[in-house]
Amino acid sequence: METLLTGTIGLLGDPYSLLILAFGVLFGQIFGAIPGLTAALGVSLLLPFTFAMTPVQGIAMLIGIYVGGISGGLYAATLLNIPGTPSSLVTCFDGYPMAKKGQGGLALSLGIFSSFVGGIISLFALVLIAPQLAKIGLMFGPWEYFSMGVMGLGVVVSLCSKDIVKGLIAAIIGMLLGMVGMDPVMGVNRFTFGAWQLSSGLPSLATLMGFFALCEIMTQLRSVGMKTEIIAVSKVPLFPPLKMILRNIKGFSLSSFIGVIIGILPGVGQVTASLLSYNQLRQISKTPEKFGTGHEEGVVASETANNAVCGGALIPMSTLGIPGDLVTSILLGGLIIHGLQPGPLLFKTNTDIIGSIFGGYLISNLISFLMALFLVRIFIKLLKVPMHYLFPVILVMCVIGAFTINNRMFDVWVLVGTGIVGYLLTQNGFSLPPIILGYILGPIIESNYRTAILASRGNFLEVFTRPISVFLLILGLLFLLWPFINILRGKKTDAGARGF
Amino acid sequence: MKKALWISAVLVLALAVIPLAEGFAQDAKYPNKPIKMIVPFGAGGGTDTMVRAYQKYIDLGGQPMVVVNIAGGAGSIGVMETYYAKPDGYTIVCTGWQSMLSYYVSNYVKVPVAEEMIPIATTVSDPDVIAVVKNSPFKDVNALVKYAQANPGKLKWGSVGAVGSNYAASMLVWRALGIKVTYVPFDSAAKSRAALLGGHIDVLLCQVSEINPVAQSGDALPILVTTKKRSEFLPNCPSMGDIRAKEEFTLYRGFWAPPKTPKPIIDYLEKAFSKVHENPEFRKFIMNDLKYSLMFAGSKETRDILNREAPELTILYKEALKNKAQK
């Protein structure tokens, strides 16, 4: 707590650092808002510029981009049904239907507020119990990761209660896509068809943007020239109504909890966190049938969880020097360049740096919240731009984003390819979230299973000797059986009008 | 209307002449445009940070060095992008011959890249180290060997990758110590370190530069360095020489150009890199912050090292592949 205070005061007392941080947040918000450009891209593009700054300034700017980038994804998700950054994917489920119902302003303000809440709750986890949480993170070995992946796949069933068979097929398609490239243990190339460019697998940004941005653009292109309902957002309130905040307190806290826990586990990420929390909130909700039709709890689940991941991911980074996701691994590189050795010692000896990470995270969340309220007023004006001007611009941005992350044209073709595949699938009644879940969780399950089975010398039963694994597997089983349990209890489990 | 036509005609002509002019200039002097430096790993990693230090200090006749990250395939994708680039000295890559050799032997790539690429220089070496967690029952190599010999295959030995240099180095150490263990491959360095600290593996083999932060804090205990000499960064940790083993492994990193790059260009670049090594500020950064051992082997010397050491390593890589295939 003291570190947070000194760090925050230190930053507040240094107008130049504060300005750099605010610039970082703005840059992040813009990168987050534009589909195709992401927080990770923003951080890696601006990393070289931090070389010339002091460590505190450099860290402040990178954290600003991180927080801004994750928060900025909700505008496009709510207004266009295209996630501005993959982590806001789940926001589309309910944010866009809300906008269609004429509650766009409310959805945006609720999303911005949820992002803020997720950020602040994860800040408290980071400041107060980081070392303890890092220890929990270390308890996760290969078997635990494997079980978590399996549990996550259980979500597919409740995500697709409308058409379980198609949902399962979609999840398997996703897992197959995740298998492309070198296998995690032997290094044997799979499904590459001789293209060496594919040996590291389908590039994830290009794949996700293909499925969501490109596919959605193609779907909406069909309506060009036709009379369509126009989404009008009149006014975005500064805060969602107090009543709404109060009745979602459980949602805020549960989603933040899930976000923080997922954040401290390296390589799992925002999308998984928001899907898990969406699923969890629906299961405890009194009105599960409303999810997917423009329900406030859906927006809360997604935006709270994905921002809570940021604070969670900073925990192993600052206490152990182990990055929780792509952005924090770039942040670590930034520390080294400034002559700081990231690792357990940093947390104990360089309290000034840790303080500026904490303080930077707090101030970033505050600035991001205020900036979002301002920026959103500009973004809703973009809705007045006709789709036939807006879509080509988004398309170009996606191409730039896909190209920049690895600097190769091949990734752009992946973007186009997955876009077309996604379009064909959605037109045939398959839904995309299970594909994404399979694509993200498949490799986690596979590589950890193989590592675990090698470590236990072929003994699969070892998974049942580990309490966390068993707990996660039981949870997964409950997810699988949930629709049936509900039928037995005589409860309705309609997944809603969006059809997953 | 006519005026517009004239202007566009002139513009088209001008555009047509530009490439010609560039062609002339290229003959005149190298380098006359930015040099693309491919880093086959992501931004922020060890290789990336090192290359950015070179970028800061190198003098390429006023031309900038542009760092491009092409990650994936354990570094093989960035190397292949360089392999297929024009051999005009404007695309080079930061890698080492041991990695390139493993891409070929392990069938990641179909061409013998280490043989065909042209070395510019080998600039740093980073030995491997084996480490245990701080509350491990094994406080030194002897305790570890004793346990492993009494319980063959019981020790969980983690590292990154199942084929390639980390596995090869592990095999050398097993041979030197005369032990049998269960090898546990991870897909990233961060995960393998977390697995060691969390007690999911008994031993971790990684590079000295990677273990340093957790060794300094006392969370991990390095117990053996894989070179004959002790590491300058872990002066208290015994080396292969201390236990009288003949085996030795250290990971080299340096700069390479596409096959058939003309010799004058290689000479120019080799000189440029060797100049950087004279800069005390640069040396301080590489040693204090990255914990790499600095060295300098030019183009010819790198080729000599490769010719001398590659046959043995190839055998080791092949053996590693065979071991895996049996499992």
C-alpha cells in the first residue's frame, strides 16, 4: 500500500511523466478502438521510444498503452459488432444487441464503468496480495493447466445450448486450427501443407481478426443498398444508473476475481477470462435466458474480466519476473533495457520501480476512464459515417495490424483466409465463440498434457492426485452437465436470440 | 486538360527514373539505404534487447539499422525469411549456428541453413546452467547424482524444447554425470522457470542469462554450469571443469547474411560489428544488464568453429531425435 502511495505521488508530482502516461493511455485507447490494432501491437511499436526515457517514464507509458488498449476495445464491439481488440470479443454478445435495442449509450457507459471497476479491483489484488497470488500461480503445473483448459472447453456446451452438435463441431474446428504448425513437443509440422511460414501456427491476431472483423464485415456487406435499421446513440451518460451498478455488484466482483486469477496464469489471456466470467455470470443469473439478447450482465462480465486480467498479469511480472501475457513480456524487456533485472529481487529492492508500476496502473485506469467518457462521444459520431466508407477503412486497419505483428505478408493472407472460412461457417449456422475457445484452449490443453504425461512417465492417473486439477475438472463437468441439470430443475436455458 | 496530361506524363517519367538512379547508387557504395535486421524472436526478449543495443551503437556509414521482429518456430521462421532474402547485404539476421543446425537436423527446415548462410560474426556466448529450487533436497551436483543414480528416471528434468540445443546440452550433462532422468519439455522459458519455482520439476536447464534474476534473489540455486570454465556471472557455481568432465556446451549468438552475399559486404559488416565491441558503454550493457559473455569471432573464425564443432553436435541432435521417436 505504501509503495502504491509513494509511486502514485511520485508520478503525480512529475508533470512530464504524467503527460507521457496520458499520451500512452490515449494511444492505447485509439489502438484498442480500431479493429486490427491491439494493445500488444501498441506496446511493441512504442517500446523503442521508451529507450530514451527514464525507467519510470518508460514504464508509465507502456502501462498506459496496456490499460488504454484493453479498455478501448468496447466501442467497436458495442457499436459495430466488431471487437476493437480480441479481448473485447465477448462484449459483442450483449453490447451490440443492446445498441440495436436503442440502449447503445447505456451499454457504452456500463462497459466503460465495468472496465474501470475491473482495473481497480485488480489493482487492489496487485498491491495488497501480489506475493500470495503469485504463489497460487506457481501452484499451477502442467496438469493444472491441462485441467483448466478442459474446464474452459466445458463452457462450449453452455454457450451453444441451442444447437449443441454444431457447437461441438465448431469447437473441434477451432482445436484443429490451433494444431496447425509445429507440435509443442516433437517439433513435427502439422497441417502446414509444406508452407514453412505456417510452422509457428496460424498467427493469432490475424486469425482472430479474420474471424471477427472480416467475417462481420462480409456479413454486413450483404445488407449494403438495402434498408437497414440504423443504430442511433443519442447520449452516453457519465455513469450507468446507480441502481444498475448496485444490482450488478455480484457480477463485478465475480468477474474481477476470474479476471485476476486468469491474469496470473501465463499465456491464458483476456478472451478466455471474459468467456469464463460470461458463462459463470449466466449460470448464477436469475435471468440466464436474457444473455445474448442485450443484457447488462453480459457487458459487465466481459469488460470487468478483461480489464481485471491486466492487474492479474502484472502480479507474476512484478513479483517473479514471469510475464502473464504478451504485453507484460514486452514490459519486462523494457525493464531490462533500463538496466533493471526483472525478478523476485526487483520486488524487494527496487520499490521505486514497483511503486511506479502500481501508481502507473492506478493513474492509467483513472485517466483511461475519464478519457473513455470523452472519446466515446467522438466514436458515436462515427456511426453517422456510411458503412461503405467505414468498412474499407476498418479492413485496411486489419491488414496493417496483421502485417505489423510479424512483419510479413503471409499473415495478411491468413487474415483473409480465416475471414472467408468464418463467413462460410456463420452462414451455415455455426457460431464463432466455440471456434475461438477451441483455437485458444486447444494448444494449452495439448502442450500441457504432453508435458505432464512425459513428466509423470505415462501415468495419466496423476491428474487425479492433484487437488486443483480435480477441482477444475469437476467444475468442467458441471459446465457440461449444466443444461441437463437445469432441465431437471425445470429452468429455461435459452441461449438467446443471437443463436449460440 | 492538356496541362494535366503533361504533368502526369512528367510524373510517370520521374517515377520510371527513380529505380534506375537507385541502381546506379547501389553500385557506388554500400550501404546506401537502411539495413534490415531480422530478430527471429518477439520484442522484449533477450535476443531482441541485445540487437537493439547494437542498433544504438553501430555505425553503418550513416545508414540506420531497422530491427524487424519475425517470431515463431523456435526462431526458424525469421532465419528462413533471411535465407530467402536478396543477398545484397540489406537483410541480415541475429541467430547462432547451433540453432540453425538444429532446425535442419530436426526437420524444421528442408535446407542446410547453417552451411549455406554466411556468418558475419559471432558476438556473444551464453552457457547453460542447471539449477534447483531453493528448498530442494539437492544442494549440489553430488547430491543430485547420488539420488539420480539410486533412482534412475525419477528426477524430473525440465527445459525449453524437446529437440534442439537445450536437449542436446541436457544429454551432454547426463553423459558427464552418468545419470538417467525424465526429460520434461516446456514451450516457453517463462513457463519452465515458473515450473521450477513451483516445484513441478526437480531440475531446470536454461541459459545463465535466464537464471540470473532468480539466482540473485536466492529463489533458485544454480548447481552446474555447462562450460569448462566457471561463468563470470555465477562465480560460486561449479563448472564442468570442476567435476572433471570433458563435455562442454555454450550457446553462441551472432549475425548472419543470406547465402551468396558478396565478400566485401560481409567484411564491411564484420568491421562495423567489431567496432561496436570497442565501446565500453555497450560492453557494460551487455554484461551487466543482459548477462551475456562477450566474444568476437569474425566471419572466417565462426565458420571454423562451426566446421570443428558441428559434426559432434549433429550426432547429438540426431540421437535426441531418435530418443524422442522411441517414446
